[in-house]
Amino acid sequence: MKAVLVSSFGGPEVLHEAEVDKPAPGAGQVRLAIRRVGVNPFDAKLRSGVMEAAFHTELPTILGMEVAGVVDALGEGVTDLKVGDEVLGWSDTGAYAEYALAGPSLLVKPAGLDWDVAAALPVAAETSLRVLHLLGVASGETLLIHGASGAVGAMAAQLAVARGVTVIGTASAANQDYLTSLGVTPTTYGDGLVERVRALAPNGVDAVFDTAGRGALPDSIELRGGTERIVTIADQAAQSLGIPFSSGTAADRSIPELAAVADQVLSGKVVVTVAATYPLAEAARAHTVIDSGHAGGKLVLTVSRTG
Ligand SMILES: NC(=O)c1ccc[n+]([C@@H]2O[C@H](COP(=O)([O-])OP(=O)(O)OC[C@H]3O[C@@H](n4cnc5c(N)ncnc54)[C@H](OP(=O)(O)O)[C@@H]3O)[C@@H](O)[C@H]2O)c1
């Protein structure tokens, strides 16, 4: 099968297409014919080698774990899925490829859910729900989201707004109207953030979700008057500042919760912005954009155009 491999750490140019063996599903696994793969900043961090100290990657490797595809073969003991089922979720093996293996972290794709959107949902939905839960934000409260125009930030913002939370979100000047369209009170990131947020929320913010990881934790602590109810998913300074850094594990992947978010998307209550799609062979172009930090929404690789 065709796959995009990383054989040495580096810039987007290290991503290269190669012919590799089609994987065979083990017990409890299915093989997926991949239709779409979500491109995550995490993939780019693995590719560059910056994650090596915390998370070792054996090379060569195939990146990608956020998938939408069709069940193509069943491993021993799989009874809840059948060949031909259309699914979305997380793969066990690298999904920048024509085929990948997946375990139980799959949702049968609801009828009418667009393939690109399906591949853009799992990580943003799981991460948002996990952190909103950790922060314990409730109706009537005010939540500050750093990076509310990003794939995770936009999802978290909309899920919070749907719960009756007032969301103040940061984004570049170009994305202020986008945030307004999501029901978010927008502001820009960078110098003067504390004053801008205080002007928008004179009674203070109840919680802070940092999706950007761009040095906004000290401002967040100032706005909160301490470290309570601040969570980051991306700032390595978290530990030294006494802020929880939340990372997802397989145990956090709730298929019923993913189904509920997919329903919100289908009913138009939550919008998923797919900024661009690229053919699998052009994964390097997608990584150049994701490395910029301003993708403008989710990037998706099209592996197969069937569906
Ligand atoms: N720990 C976890 O469980 C977990 C899970 C998922 C993702 N992540 C991490 O979370 C981060 C966000 O992921 P994503 O998929 O949402 O990325 P993304 O779609 O690329 O979004 C990046 C966001 O950062 C904003 N941004 C860019 N430069 C900034 C700056 N200098 N200051 C403040 N904000 C800035 C962008 O705003 P503009 O585009 O408007 O400039 C955008 O809102 C990544 O680092 C990713 O690896 C962690």
C-alpha cells in the first residue's frame, strides 16, 4: 500500500511517499481503508523530533491517528463492526496511508456526516470535552480560551457556549469575526491581553483553557488571581508555573461522547471548519501550514476520494 513515512526527523520535507506492506488486524482490531486523516500539530511535533525527550518515536514511522474510513478486514473477536462499515475515530497504527489498524475507538459514521468533517472531529471533540470537564465550567460562568480560532479552541468554545458559558476567545486580528460567528467574544492575543480581557470581563474570568501554548499562562494566572481552574494542552511551561498540562490517553476516548458531538454538528449547533484538504502525497504541504500555527481551521488529508 501507499503510505507517507518519516525516516528522519526534520521539516515538512522529510515526509515522503513509499510502498509498504498492508497491515493485518490482530485480535480485537479492524483494518480500515482510510478515506481521510486529520492533520494534527502533534503529528508535526513527532515529525520534527521535538517530542523525542517526552515521547520516543521509532523511525521510520507513519504519522496520523485521527481517521475516517471504511472497515476492510476484521481481526479475531470483533463482533460490533462489519466489513463495509463507515467509521471515524482513532487508529492504532499510522494513518497517513491507504490502510491502518484500529481498535475499539471507532464510531460508526452517522448518515450525512461529511467525510472531511468526520476526520476533523475526534481529537477536537475529545480534547475539548476532557478539558471542559477538568475546568468544571458551568452555565453562567466566563471562560477564557487562548487560541479559540484553532481546531481545538473553536470546538471547545462552541461546546462551552452551548452549555450557557460566556466565552472570551483569543485569535489573530484576521479571525475576530470568525470568533464572533461562533458565539465567542473575541480579542487578540499578545501584549496587553490582561487589560483587554479585564475590559471584556470586569467581574473576572472563572476559568482558562489554553489551547495555544504560546506563553499566555502568566497572564492567565494574573487574570485568575492564582493557578486554580487554568488548564493548558500545549504550554511546556505549565509544570514550572504550577498549572496542569492535560494529555489525552486511550481511556479518555468516549465513543458515546463523540457521537453526541457528531449529532451537534449534524444539527448545525456546532460548526467544524475544515480550512483545507490535501492529497495524501502532499502531506508535506499540510505540515508547512500546520507548522505556521495559523492553519485557520482543521487540515485534512484525502487518502481515497471514494466517499
Ligand atoms: N494535550 C492534548 O491533549 C492536545 C490535544 C490536541 C491538541 N493539542 C495541542 O494543542 C495545540 C492546538 O492544537 P490545534 O489543533 O487547535 O491547533 P491549530 O488549529 O493550529 O490552532 C492554533 C491556535 O493558536 C493560535 N495562535 C497562533 N499563534 C499564536 C500566538 N502567538 N499566541 C496565541 N495564539 C496563537 C491560532 O490563532 P490564529 O490562527 O487566529 O493566529 C489558533 O487559534 C497544539 O499545540 C496541539 O499539539 C494538545
